[in-house]
Amino acid sequence: MNGGAVLGRIEKIQGEIINSVSKNIFCAEKRNSILLEGEVETYEEVIKAGKLATNRGYKGVINNIKVKGLTLPSRKHPKLIDNKLERKKVDVLIIGGGVIGSAIARELSKWEISILLIDKEDDLAVHASSRNNGMIHPGIDPNPKTKKAYYNVQGNKLYSKVAKELDVSFERCGNIVLYDAWYGKIISPVLKLRARLNGVEGMKYLSKRETKELEPYIYDDFIGSVIFPTTGIVSPYKMTIAFAENAVLNGAEVSLNTAALSIKCEDRKIIYVDTNRGRIFPKIVINAAGVHADEIAEMADDRFFTIHPRKGHILILDKKKGQFLNSIVSKPAINQSKSGTKGGGVTKTIDGNILVGPDAVEQPFKEDYSTNKENIDNIINKHFPILPLISPSDIITYFSGNRAATYEEDFIIEKSEYVKNLIHAAGIQSPGLASAPAIALDIEKMAVEVLSTMMEVKPKEKWNPYRKGIPELFKMSEKERNEYIKKRPDYGIIICRCEEISKGEIVDAINSPIPVNSLDAIKRRVRPGMGRCQGAFCTPSVAKIIEENANKNILEITKKGGESYLVVEETKKGGGAQFGIL
Amino acid sequence: MEFYDVVVLGAGPAGLAAGLSSYEEGANTLIIEREKYPGGILKQCIHDGFGLVEFKERLTGPEYAERFIKMVRNKKIPILTSTFVTSIKKEEEIFILSVVSKDGIIKVGAKAIILANGCRERTSKQIGIHGTRPSGVMTAGLAQYFVNIMGYLPCKKCIILGSGDIGLIMARRLTLEGAKVLGVYEVKNSPSGLTRNIVQCLNDFSIPLYLSKTITKISGDDRVEGVEICDVDENMKPIKGTEKFIECDGVILSVGLIPENEIAESLNVEIDNATKGPYVDQNFMTKVDGIFSCGNALHVNDLVDYVTESGRLAGKSAAKYASSKYKRALNPIEIPLNKFLYAVPQYIDINSDNNKVVMYLRSRDIVKNVKVIIKSRNEILYEKRYTHLNPPEMERIVFDFNRSSLNDYSIKILMQEG
Ligand SMILES: Cc1cc2nc3c(=O)[nH]c(=O)nc-3n(C[C@H](O)[C@H](O)[C@H](O)COP(=O)(O)OP(=O)(O)OC[C@H]3O[C@@H](n4cnc5c(N)ncnc54)[C@H](O)[C@@H]3O)c2cc1C
Ligand SMILES: Cc1cc2nc3c(=O)[nH]c(=O)nc-3n(C[C@H](O)[C@H](O)[C@H](O)COP(=O)(O)OP(=O)(O)OC[C@H]3O[C@@H](n4cnc5c(N)ncnc54)[C@H](O)[C@@H]3O)c2cc1C
């Protein structure tokens, strides 16, 4: 038995689980964590057993319970196989190109070390980091003393600076939590105390009238509100891409379509990591693999936690309705489950749309982003009343994302206790985006510490914290926009009519520091197809621009990498007329 | 800044006709088009059937457009192509347009503007399709562009959701190009497209049409791998237990068109919920003085000939308005929305010297043996018997009114049995 496990503890937990969940579950200790195995009837039972085993004096819960008849799809990996990275030696290998891995790469690029960031997808920010609300939380929700609380508050403070350095639009719009009589009485003292403990600044109570002055279009079903003015809003994928591009400009390397498949350890040390593009020999490895972080830990024989994906759905409304909201407004329901979501609400995005949601659903599939009517309808029923001027016909699209929740419900940001050259940035559920800058700084410290035992680590003399984003012509004054077009006429050819995106901006995205050429990747950078027509008009023109600028045939162009081809073959007669925007 | 009497937005069939008639009426006219070539959506509609009313001929879309483009060119009416209107502001009595092109941003002033910017297609999310989000799901118009303009097949084995005209036409087109169209699925119990298209595009090619069925789920990671189809009840709600999986690599949506009116809305032009286009009077002027609307931006037409007609009427009125502004007195036309989907125009300007009204209307349901009556106070302005009214088939009627008898009274549209 490892760690200071208490005698009889495991039996007690086992007993409780048998009593209230299923007798087919077996508990054991593994190092200083608790391991659950067996087979049950439903996924709810899996979660329930995991929760029962949580915070019982173990480091973490390894929940391997299976559900009868439920086979989880095998991990989705790129079909591409080559040896681009074969026998590559790097000082730091970061697995995962979400906002966490990308922010870490950027902070580490301050040092004279070689950095390789890999992601299995054809772009960065394909998973949680592009499937969230883009809210930079103030840090009021997490329980005091948790890592979440610490990193959230610190991360929030850092945002003004990083967003400016990386040329990403960021705005401290504040968030307003409406309350009714009951909620006001019970919750308000708790909130005050928590704000103090977590170090959240600027919290203020507003009367109904004051609230309405800030948000004149919200409904009347509340008596007052609390405002958190430090809350901000950012485009999560643009932020992620900006971190990664800045890292690349400072010498880091990013390899997309590259999946970590297995890890070879000797003497509690990682020797190499096998990918679909060759065997990589890193000095240290940073695990930032989002919902798959527990699998990466497992590969290194360092599994002490379990990610149980918690799905959230979000609706996007037409920009037309953006004028009816200035910030983020929510009204928590009284019976809201504690561990679930913060309840969601309505959010004005940095690009002027309104987001509605998210909800929170426990489900076993880590990369299932399908949506269903029930969840979307629930969100409509729950949150649409807040803004009486919005209606379902304003919905332009909806999507879902999976939060990388652990049973402990806290971030895991630490050097592995078992493997000498592994660092975890795992279990980064919400508010992971808000926390990213602070998490990255701490991981940087840890990585430099570990590396220093193996090599000399010097700061880079010419580290450049700045990165220039792609100009957003639509947001410019006419004078400035005119100057841009005069310099490059392509900025005057509008391709996406809904979002007013020019050819020049799309070409910039294709030629950006981390070159991309799928429709979705371009969309994440410069938004063509993100508007109300969802690409029905501009898709062919964007494809044509990719064809010309990325040296690809239209038959090779995909929506999102892999085999998501846009068209399948030439028509009988082949090439058509010369029409369209271009 | 350049000044014009009339600026037309869009060089589709509506905009071309509007530009022509405005010019012919003596107005100094400019047409602005976002794409590189004029013609609008017609450029990709390579099937025939256009122009039966206008030219008494069956033309293809590009042929039809070409006739108007030639007329515009012959008259040397300026068209700015690859030029995008980003915003319009009204300053005093003049409209100032911000216009973007590869030459930069310029300002254009106009006494009157005509919005002829067409419509867009409703997307899968706007009708609540669920499941995964692979490639291979697209609107019929996009599929049409891929096939007709670019020369590529977007899928090999597909189903078409919605029986709108573009969907029907694409069913035939994809079949001719060697793709397999497994069927057209329509959630309503009657097709939304023209009967002529059902016959010529589906029946002639043995493509099945399934009514009262819809897609409830799309599956596939990278590409579409299949869809789940469900029967629906009389409220168009899927019936549990009727789910059926169909393998396919494409889903083509023809689920409705929505007039594009973002610019109109930015000018506080009031939009009719029934048409999703602006309210207009018999001169196609919206409720904002000096702003006109026509074509599919006004309401979705099923024949391009009527699009042309509305453009022509709007152009003429706009030119008149630009030469001498007048005060309007708008009286609403009353319409029972339980009987009709809509009627355009929605208002009569009783101050206007134009007392001939061209009206487009659609019945709400399929009805047989009815009379459509238009009356003002007790005077019957128009009356016609129809053996058959069908929502997909728009009716055009023309009537005159006598201004003096109209004062203070609105016009009523009625539908009666018999
Ligand atoms: C619905 C929803 C709403 C949210 N709202 C907010 C919010 O408003 N504010 C906020 O702060 N947070 C929010 N969050 C949380 C936030 O999105 C996440 O905390 C954050 O994006 C996590 O970033 P990450 O880099 O850890 O994970 P990810 O973005 O998931 O990145 C992990 C990456 O690792 C890659 N990867 C995995 N396995 C491998 C492998 N074997 N080899 C190579 N690559 C691999 C994946 O492809 C992926 O790109 C929300 C989350 C959800 C789901
Ligand atoms: C995708 C699609 C496919 C169709 N297919 C068929 C078919 O197969 N058969 C059929 O009978 N009917 C079809 N229709 C219906 C057809 O649109 C109408 O019959 C007719 O073309 C409408 O004419 P319009 O001039 O109103 O609009 P459009 O033809 O759409 O013309 C509008 C023009 O305005 C331009 N424009 C828009 N905004 C701006 C701006 N801000 N600045 C400058 N220019 C602007 C557009 O680029 C476009 O050229 C289709 C419609 C759509 C949307």
C-alpha cells in the first residue's frame, strides 16, 4: 500500500458503493489513488461510484468501470502516417494544442530550449478551446483554496496584458448575475465572503434600476443583481492561435495532424513518445491533452485521475440582435446542481453575436459533439426569457463541447509524482480559458526547473512577446480601412457578405505563421462562413482562394482535415463557367 | 463624392430591371454588384424555364440574365462590380453609401435607393437538424454552385431535405451528373416546389418524393455517413419509433429562402414578418421615404419574371421620387392571415398618382373553388374565381382604385368560397 492510506478506508468505500450503486464494482488502491473496476448497467452508475470515491483521502480516482453493452469508440487519430518527426530530439514536447498547450508553448519560448507542440487535429483549438463561451471569468465560482480559484483570478488579471501583446480583441464587459428575493438573501453573504477569499475585485450590488441602465433590454423578473466588472470576453480560438503563433515566431515548432500514440518509460522516465509521424525523444513532456489527458498519463504509467467528459451546448444568435446585450447576464436557478455548470446565460461575444448557454450533461463520449433537440430546447426555454427581444428564429447555429472534468473537479497542474520528466496540465475544465495565462506561467516554472537538472537553461535574449494579428477590416474606421485597401487591393474584395471578410484577410490566414488550409481553420482565424448564411454563399470563393494560395486542388480541400472533403469528383463535363466573386 | 438620383443595390434580375427602368425614366442611375459579374443567382441556374412571361420563351437562367445585362450595357448604365455596399446612412434628404472595392472605400450619394439584394438560403441549424457536423451537408444553392459553376460533384449518393424548387432542380441536376439521389424528403404533407418541377425533376427521373418525413439526425465524423429519417405527425413533430437509418454521403437542403434585409434594417426599414421583406406601397417604396425594395429581397418569388416586374416598377417609382419628392399617405391593406400567407404590397399610398396596383399573393393552404375579392369600403376593386390556389404558386393580380373613394378607408382582401 502506498501513500498514507488509512486502514479500512478502501473497505468502507467499497461497502458504500455496493450499497448505493452496484455490487459489481471493485475498489482497489493503486499507488496513492483509488482504482474502480467492474461492469454496471448505466453510465450514471459509473459517475455515481466515481463521486463516492472522491475526496476520501486518495490522490485521485481512477475510474475504469465499464457499462454493459457500451463500447466507447476508439480514439480518433489522423490517418496520415509519415516519418516527419522520426528520431526528433526536443527539450520539451507539449501534447495538446488547445489554449493550455499553446499558452505553455508561448511562455516556454522565452527560453533557449527546443519546443515541439503536437496536436492530433489539422488545426489548433479544435476541441474544448473552440467550443466554449469565451468568457474570462472573474474567479467567483470556484471554491476558495482550489487551484481553479487561484488560477482563474490570476489568469483574469493577466488577460489585458497578454491580449494586447498578442493583438487579440479582449474586452472587460463585466458579468451581471440577476437574483430574486430568495437568492439575494441566501447567496449574497456567501458571495461577499468568497469574493474576499478568492481575491475577486470590484464586485458590486446593483438595484434593479441600476441593472437596467446597464442592460436595458433584459426582462423584469428579478429584484437586483451582482456585477463582476473584471469579467472579460475573448475569442477563445483566436486566443489559442495567437499563443501558438507567438511561440512559433519565437522558435517553437508546431506539428499538426500528429497524435501521441504511446509512451516508452524506463526507470520512471519517459524515453520516447511514438506518434503517427515518427518517434520523438523529448527531455520532458507536458501533458495538455484536454479530455484525453488521463490517457496520456496512462501511457506514461502515471494515471491517477479520470476525465469524465461533461458536455455543454451553446447557441449562437445573429449579430442583428447583438445590440440588445452589452455584457454577460445570467440568472442562476435555485435548484441548480452544484457540480454542474455555472448555469449559463446570455453572452455578448467579442464579435458582436449573442451566445446562449451552456448546459452541462455527463456523457461517456469524449469527442462526441453531436447535438440533440432536447438539450437545445432546454437552453432556449431556460435562457431566452432573459432577453425578450430574441427568438429562436435568431439562431444561426449551435454547437457543443466537452469539459475535461475530473472527479476531484479541480485542475491538475503539477510535476508528476511518479515520472521524473512529465508535467501535467490536466483536468482543465471551465474556467480553463480564463486561467490559461496563469497556468502557463506556473507550468513554465516547473518545466524550467526540471529541465535545469538536465541541461543549462538560459533565457532567450531576443524573445518577442508581441504578435501581430490579421487585420480586421470590418472593425476599422473607414479611413484606416481605405489605407489598408490602398496598400493591398485584396482587402477590398469582400468574400463573406455576412461578416464582411475580404479576400486579403483569408489569404493572410492561409499564410499565417502556422499555415492552414481547411475551411474551418480559416473560419477560426478570420470568420468567413460564421455569419447568418453559414457559408452557403462564400464557401466556393474561400475554396478558390485556398486553391490559389495553398497550392491545393479543390478536390483536396477539406472542411476540417481528415476526409471531410468539400467535393468528391469532377462533373461529367468538368470545369464550369467563370462566375462568382473572384 | 459622386451623386446619383438612384442607386440600385444588386445586379440580379431585380436590380438589372430596376436600373433599366430608373434610367429609362430619366434618372441618373448607378447599379452596384458585389460579385464580379452581374446576373445574381441566375448565373448558376442553368436549367430552362425562365422568361415565359417576360419573353414568351423558355430561357436558361444565364440567357435570361444576359438579355438584361445587354440592355443595361447598351444604355451604358454604370454597374460597379466586385463592389460591396457596407453601409448606408441617411443624411438630411440624401443617402450616403459606403462602398468598398479593391480601389478603396468611396462614398456615393443618392436621392433614392433600391434594395435588390436577393435572398439567402435557410441552413440546417435554422431548421434544427441535429447529430454530428461532417462535411457533405449543404444548401441546394451551394450544391448548385459547385456543380454548375465549378464543375464538381459535392456528393455521390445523397438525400435532399425539403421540396423547395432549388432542391427539386438539384435532384435532377445531380442525377444527370451521375450522382444517386435517394429521395426528396418533405416535412409537410404537400410539396413546397412548383408542380412543374415535381414532374420534370423528380417524376421524369424516378426520384421518390416522401411527404411528412424529416431528418432527425445526421451521422458521420469527417463526411456524412448517413441520416436518420422519421415520420412526422400533423404538427410536423417526429413520431418515436419510426426512425430509419439511410446511408448516404451528402445531405442537400432546400428548406426555404430568406430575403436579405440587413441593410434595410440598418436604415430602420420595417420588415413584414410574413414575407421577411420590407413593407412596401404600390410603388415598392418601403416605409422609409426614398428606399425601395424589389425581387427576392422583398419576398421570395417563384418565377424570375415577376422578380423582373417588381424591379421594373420599383425602378420607375424611384426615378419619379428622385425627380420630385412627395408626401405619402399610407393606408394599410387588410389581409386575413388565416387565409393568406401574405400579399405584397402591404400599403396603398393614396397620395400617389399611381392608382394601378400590381399585387403578389399566396394562399396559406391548398384551397379549391374560391373567390379572391379586393374591396375598399363597399366598392369591389377586383374579383376572381380560382379553381385552385396552392401556396407554392404565387398569384399576381392587378387592380385600379379610385383615390377619392379611398380616403380614410383601407383596402381589404377577402377569400370566399364559391
Ligand atoms: C461548453 C463549454 C463552455 C466553456 N466555457 C468557458 C468559458 O466561458 N470560460 C472559460 O474560461 N472556460 C470555459 N470552458 C472551459 C475551456 O474551454 C477549457 O478549459 C479549455 O479550453 C481547455 O483547454 P485545453 O487546452 O486544456 O483543452 P483542449 O482545447 O481540449 O485541447 C486539448 C488538445 O489536445 C489534443 N490531443 C488530445 N490527445 C492527443 C494526443 N494523443 N496526441 C496529440 N494531441 C492530442 C486535442 O486534439 C486538443 O486539441 C468551457 C468549456 C465548455 C465545454
Ligand atoms: C442559392 C439560390 C439558388 C436558386 N436557384 C433557383 C433555381 O434553380 N431556379 C429558380 O427558378 N430560382 C432559383 N432561385 C430563386 C432566384 O433567386 C430568383 O428567381 C431570382 O434570381 C431573384 O432575383 P433577385 O434579383 O431578387 O436576387 P439575386 O439574383 O440573388 O440578386 C441579388 C444580387 O445582389 C447582390 N448583392 C447583395 N448584397 C449586396 C451588397 N451589399 N452590395 C452589392 N451587391 C449586393 C448579390 O451579389 C446578387 O448578385 C434561387 C435562389 C437562391 C438564393
